[in-house]
Amino acid sequence: MSQPQHLRSDYAHFQPISTRWHDNDLYGHVNNVTYYSYFDSAVNAYLIEVGGLDIHNGEVVGFVVSSACDYFASIAFPERIEIGLRVGKLGNSSVQYELAVFKAGEDEACAAGRFVHVFVDRASNRPVAIPQPLREALAALLVGE
């Protein structure tokens, strides 16, 4: 079964990441679970830098409630990679991110994943509407927008 292509041109934002020595596993490539930390880092960097998310004192935080990743080619330390980011669905209190891992300068993804954030009130852990500055930042990445 062939995998769908995930191309650099399909993504609206890119977060550069340097692989680290301890990302490699015994097989000599980045371990599969590490891709999730790359995704989390790319999304949160965007939310903080572009959306103004205050991870320390803000009233709203994002909880990951679902995630998945498909792998197409290996990466390994000391490669430089870029995480492509786009938004597939934007709801009232939730957002589905679509992400891809690219070796720096390459057009085809080595992996593609997705995860869902539900934004909640920090004190009650109950879902809340996505604050307007975050919503605007996320809408800018919405597929087809």
C-alpha cells in the first residue's frame, strides 16, 4: 500500500529543529516517540510566538487529546529538520494540527502526524472557547484558507 505524499508546499509554517544525540535509538535513527516531542515543540513555539499563549500564567492551556504519526523515511542525529505545520480543523475549543517532518531543504516528508488540542481553563480543566489571539493565529494555518 503506498503512502500519500506529504510535500513541503502543503504546509504553511515551518519550525526548525536540531536533532539531538539522545534522540537516536539503538538502531541508529530517531526513535518513533521522539517525533511527538518535535510536533509538540513546533506547535507550542507557534502558539507562544504568534498566538501569544502564556504557558506559565495564562488562564487557558491546551491539552493533547489525540495523536498519531506515520513514518516514511528515517532521520538521525545530527540532521537538521523542519516541522511543517498546518491546521486541518478549527473548532470552538479544539484544533486539529497536521504536521510533517522534513529534512532541511527536502520537499518530501519523512513522517506525517496529527494531534488535537482542546483548550481548557487552567483552574477548572474544563473546555473553553479558543481565545481570539490564538484563534487568529490558528486560522492563518487553516488548510484551504
